[in-house]
Amino acid sequence: MHSCYCWLRSWDTTVVENNRQRSSDLGIIGNLIATLLVSGGSSAGIKYLGRFTGLNFASDLWNALSALVFLVLFVALTLIQRGTRVLILTAVRRLRYPRAQGDRLAIAIATLSNDVERHIAHHIELSLAEVFGGRVEIVPCEETIVLGKRGNLEDRQMAGALSAQEIAAKANAHLVIWGQALRQEKIVDLYFTARGHNDGSVHSYLLTPTLRLPENFGTELGTAIAAIAASSAAPAYDGGKYAVDLLRPVISQLQRLAGSPPASLDGDTRAQLYLSYASSLTLLGEQDRDEVSLEKAVYYYRQALRADPRSLDSC
């Protein structure tokens, strides 16, 4: 019994030493060749390694084993490639995320649902440029904003509006236009979401044969912009007085719109723009003792009266 145990131990030691010797016979170059062959999914690579591992399988089994190794390597490389691609694209998007310059009121246009190639969004940009020209800054955004998936329609709209407000903050925009494109009917459902405020209403438009938005688009968007202009000076109020350094950017942003409002705006909307600009000029003139600003404020108060005689009733 003792002799059998000694024989088995001697045989085990011999096998280990033989396998170790065979493995060392590979060398650096041999290991490199085997790795390349296995990575390429070739059965030759498996067979090449097999000589040094003491394995002696049939040819079909070697082929099956090589196919399995190739499949594992392919799946691993695919997952690594996809993960790396996502990380790279996320980093690039953060670096290239469009931001408004801040010298004008900025409007971000998100990619509409069912408009992956931004074909309709591009025509919205053109319509916006035709109505407002250089009075506002247009910021195209590749992100798509969709309605929420839970709750009633109001809850889903609110979820979409919250996403729009996040984009407004990242793009330094005052307003975000988002919604859905219905290609077959050439209808778009648009939402106008302001940074920090949302009216929750949807605006449906039938596109013209040239895929432009109709005339009432400028009127309804102008109303949203006028509301933004009316509240734009609020952040400048601090501690019982208005900060001059915060008022100046607001006045600069409103200057182009109030100086030459688009013709598509109705009298009430133009009056709101004039009043917002005049109020900001008045505050600046009083805080900075700037007579020029006060004189300009008087001029735009008169413009507001001409546009809508009832505009000063609430002042």
C-alpha cells in the first residue's frame, strides 16, 4: 500500500514537471504567436497551445473550442467598444454642448420627437429667423424632450417641461422650443418652456408647403418672449434695491427686441416689450443716476402707449 502511494506521488510530480517544461518551451515569441492566433479565432492557435498543455483532442473538438474562444473574445470586445464609445460621446457632447452668448434673448430648439435627423427642427430655426431676425439668438440642441410616461396629460407635460428647463440652464437659453413632429399630416405640436417657468400649453401648427411655420407662430412665440422680458429684471432685485451689474445684461438682451419689434407681434405684445425695456431703463437710471437711461425710458413708455393705450393702466 505504501509502495502504491509512493508510485502515484512520483507519477504526479513527473506530470507537473513535464507540463512546466512544456509551458516554458513556448517562450515569449511562442506565447505571442499563440495569443494572436487565438485572438483571431483560429483553431491553429488552440492546437498550438495544446501541444504544450498535454491535451490531445480530436480535430472537431479543437475547432469547437476555437469557435467558443472566438465568441467569448468577440462579445468581450464588443462590450468594451460600446462602453468606450458611450463614454467618449458623452464627454464630447459635454464639451461641445451649445451655449448662448448672452447678448440677446436666447431660444433653444430641441430635436422633436419623430424628427431624428432634425429636418423639421431646421425649418423651425428658419421660421424663427424669418420672424425675429437677429433680435434673438437661436441655439440648436440635439437632445430630444418627450412627455413623461406616468400620470395624466398635465403630469406628463410637466415632466417634459422639467427636462426642457434643464436644457435651458445648460444652453444658457431663456426659452426652449420642444415637442413632436407628425410627419404624415405635416403637423407639429410645440411647447414653449421658459427657464424657471412653464405655461403648460401646447401649440399645434400646420406647416406650409415649404415646411415653414404659419404666421401665428410668431405671434404666439412673441407672447411667450414678452412674458420672459417682463420677468427678466427680477433676478437683479436684491436686498431692497436693484443691482446695476445685473440690470445691464438684461437691458442689453432686450434692446434689439424693443428697439425694433417684429411686425408679426400684435399691439399688446409690443407694448409689453416696450414696458419691460422702459422699466429696466428706469431702474438703471435711478440706481446709477444715469439721465440718458431715464430719457430712453420715457421714450419707450410713450411707445408702449402708442402700441396699446391701455398698457400703462397697471403701472
